[in-house]
Amino acid sequence: MVLEETLLFNSADDADTFIRFLRKKRCKAHKKATAVFLDAQHIHGPIDRVIGYLKWLADVAEIEGDDIEDEYPLNDHIESLERRKEILGKFLSSHDEGDVVFSSDEIMKHSKTATLHMLYAMYPVFKEKMAGLGQELPPQERGREISEEEVREARDFLAVFDLLEENDMIEKEEEQYRLVKKLAIAECMMKENLAGLPEIDPDDLPAHGLSSHVNLSARVQYQVFMDANIHFQFSVDDIEEGLIGLDVDTGSLDEFYWGLERKQIAIRAILEMVDQAGRISFEQLLERFLSYPIHLEESTETVTLTLGREFLSSLVAEMRKEGYLSGSQENIRLGK
């Protein structure tokens, strides 16, 4: 059914809450659990090899004339890894095997600082994106300000901790961590996520002393299916109200509003055309929709609507089923 809409929720309870909201206005809805697979790829190898590979990628891009620095700031990435390497080297040179090097409280403190800084930084971006989807976020509640020095200290601390843990150089003893061995920097291995890097060829990696690993993870989301009444019984404001406080997949929400807006344009155009004609045949309707001019509020662009035979036939049938159109294919007229 062309007027059926779907929306993905991250919890069954939230999906059920939205279904109850829809049913109050006679919109039939049901949910279905669906598996979602995510993949994360990273390269693995000695720190120097990873840095060397990124430098090679940057050199290749420069030779080939590819301007990728804006989208993939490789030089910033390389500087960050070199800083991590330097910090790890200083740490190992100032500690001996057997030293207690961290407490659980320190790790929690620095993790909290880094997380809060990320949330504060991302809030304006997230707010703008949600505003584009018609949802307004509440004002951001901030605690005390986090200084750049605190952020840098937290990042450095966590970078060292991650590298020590990945190379099995520390062990946890109750609420503290002890340095159990020391490796030369050249022997220290690391993983680097490829999410922020340009597309790579895994076949190039062995020549650089690196390997590639892809982690596939699966989780369940809940897809809510809505019948045609979502277009006739609800405004966008109604839908936004029903979604307040619910955990909706943002990509799904974007697609939902995109489809909702365009299908409602088609619905309004059909009702307008049938109303003007009084009675009209399907073939006449189809002919007019070869290039039907429409006016969109707050837009100076010229917009035309073209509906294919199969889509228009399904749309008319569903509108007739809901009572908004009536009559045969040779004599289509307004219903309700």
C-alpha cells in the first residue's frame, strides 16, 4: 500500500506508546521486531606502522590531486596519533613494572569529562538537525564549564589507558591498575577505526605491516507500520506531539517526514483536481499528472508533480477505500 508509512523505534515500549497514540485517532498500526546490523572496520598493527600508513594515504591523495583534507583531515589525524605515541613514551619512561598507575576513580573522572565535553560540543549540531525534522530540543542544561586544559588532560589520560590495556601492560587489582610489563614503543600495537578515513583497499595493508578487522554487531529495533489514516487524521504537529520523549531512529524519522510531506502533496493535488472537475475519469487524471504544477508555501521555485500509472492507481484505490474518493474509474468524484 503506497500510503502505508513506517517508523523505527529503539525500544518495544516506545513503539507500543506510539501505536496507542495512533489508535486514538483511528489509525491502525502494528509493530514488528527487525534485526539491524552495524559494521565497524578498523586497521590493526604497530603504532608507527599505522602512522606511516596514514602518511602514505595523504601522499597518494596529494600525488593524485585528490582534495580530501576537508572531508578527511588526515594531517590532523596523524598529529593526534603522534601525540598519543609521545604521551605513551613519556608515561612508560616514568613508570616501572609493578607500579600502581591508575585508580578506578581517575578513569571515571576523565571519562566523564571527555563525555560531557563531547555532548556539549554536539548539542548545537544535533539541535539544528532535529529542528530540520520539526522537533525542538529543550534548552541545554550545563553544569560547570569544562576548560580546554581539562579536556586535553582527559583525552591524554584515556589515550594512554587504552593503549596500555590493548597491549596487556596493565592489570586491574580491585580499585586500581598496576603496570605488569613494559613494551618498547615500536612493539606497541593499536587499533584505528576507519570511520573517519577515506575508503581504503584492504589488500594494501599487509605491505604496510597492518591487518584489517570488521566487527559486525546486531541489535533489534521495532518497526511500526501505519495505515493510510496517518495522512488524513494527523498533522505534522500531532505526530511531533506523539513522539515527544520517545527514542526514534533518526534516519528513519528523516525518511518518514520526507515521504509524508511528498505523499500529502500528491493527495492534496488529487483532491484539488477532482474537486475542480466535479467528476473525472482515471485516464484524464493520469493525463493531467504528466506534469501538474503545484504551489508550495514559502517557495519561489516552480514545482511540477508527475505520478506514474501504477502509483496513481494505488493512491486512488486507497483514497477511495478511506472514503475520500468515490465512484468508478470512469467517474471519480469526491467522497467525504
